[in-house]
Amino acid sequence: MNIRFAQMRPEQREVCAELAARAFGDYEYFSAYVPENRRRERFLSAMLRCEFRVNAELAAFFTASTEEKPIAVAMLCSPDYRKPSNMAYMKGGYGKVFLRGGIRNVSAWNDMEERALQPCRSLPGKVWYLNLLTVDPDAQGAGLGSRMLQEQLLPYARDRGGETLCLFTNSERNRRFYLKNGFEEFHAQRFSYKGTELGNWSFRISLK
């Protein structure tokens, strides 16, 4: 399969947001907070469309595509990245996120994400943050995520003076993926919501 790596074009934004929503459908990071499948689908679609829209000019988005369509998408945040304000998110459509996921569920998820980010924020130096890396479910298992990471994302951050790339995950499968790709696990913690326990692991890799 011929794969082309590139930065995401504006006209691809909605398609890539929906790709990510499909890929995250059974991810523990979301299913623990919005357990009902159909409701979670609607929540993910609204949340990722908003996230891509609000960060379009602030973060770097990447795709891996066949001739027909994108089959993987990633979002990188530079050391200078600052999360948009709550007002910016509301203007970007976050009201639909609360409506579709439930105010209590989404608020608890936002709180978990904020705490999960703290280990990465504590790292010194020029730290890039991998906010998202996901592959279309129909294209998973062929090494595309590793290729995108090694051939596109790490070089991009390194070429722009990055010293470290970090991220967190709540998935054992993703945990193995990042260890396989040379990352170091440097922090672990656990979260609980409505009786569901959720592991959380922070990773980093040197770009020097």
C-alpha cells in the first residue's frame, strides 16, 4: 500500500476528526466516562470536531493517506502551545460535547485529563506533546502508527529544536506500542469513575 505522509489540509479536518472518533470508539480513556456505545459515538464526534476546529491554527496536525483518503491522523503541540480558553471551546461547539456526553461525565473526564497531563507539564526543556495519534480501525495492525511516529512526528519535533516528546495513555495496548517505539515510561497513576478503574501512564522520548 502506497502511503503518503503530510500535514493535514484544512479541507481534511472534518474527515480526520471522524476518523479519530471511530478509532477511539472502545478506548478506555473515553469508555470509562461515557460507557453507552451510541452516546459515546456522538460524544466523540462532537468533541473531536471541536478539538480539531479550535486548535486548527495552534497545533500541528498530520495525516497518513492512501490515494483515496486519510487513514491515520496525529496532533502535536509545541513547547509554546497554550490550550485555548473555555470561551474559545464554547464558541467552537463544546456545548454539543456536554449535551452528547452528559455534563457530569464530560466534567469528570476533563478533570481526569487535566491531572493526567501534569507529569508531562513538569518536564524541563523544550518539550513537545503528542496530543493524538490514531489509525483508522480498518488499517490497524500493519505498523502504520509506528511509521507515522518514526518517519513524521519525531523528525518534525526534532527539526524544530525539540528536546523531548511526551504523552500519556490509559491503554495497555498503547503502553506496549510506545515502549516498542523507544519511549520511556516515567510516571504511573490510577483514576476511578463510577466504580471503573483506569490506569494512566506517561511516556517520554529524547529527541536529541
